Amino acid sequence: MELAALGLFAAALLVNAGSPGPSIAALVARVISGGLLSVLPFLAAMWIGEALWLVAAVLGLGFIAEQFYLAFSVIKYLGVAYLLFLAWKMWTAPVDIHAAVLPHSRSPLNMFLT
């Protein structure tokens, strides 16, 4: 990957990481519900994920995706189908809400892995 393309990808990744989205919403929700210390494993996992995307770009996985366009498209649409399946399961799941029951705290390792 050329240095200019890598710089462009890194800039886009930086803008994406700082823009409001699901990850920032989850981060804010964790800070509000559990405080600053409870969000550190989640934040570390977010940063590691962003670093993995940058490493993937550096190693040329974008080039591989261009060369094997059909396989990349199949994997992409399988991912879309899986996300739609998860959304359907969440939408149709029974709701059991008790106002007096608060969620229990989880270990930092468990928060990092999920």
C-alpha cells in the first residue's frame, strides 16, 4: 500500500473513531452506568480493534479483497445476513423488565472480551 493511501486510510479511521456512532454511544452508556473505571476495558478493546483494522490495511488485505472480489462479496453478504438474523432475534425476543433489578457488574476481562 502506498504511503499516501495509508495516510488517507488512517485519517478516515481517525474521523470514524471520533464521530458519534454505536461505539461512542456504548462508551457513553458505560461511563454513565458504571463510572470511569468500568469503561477502561471497553475503551482498550475499541482501541485494539481500530489498531487491528489499521494493521490489516498495512498488510494489504484491501489488495486481497480486490483480487478475490467474489469471495469478498460473499463474505460481506453473509455478514449482512447474520446481522439481520441477530436483529430479528432481538426484535422478537420476549421482554422481561423489572424496574428494581439493576444489571450486575462484570469483570474487566469480561467487558474487554464483549
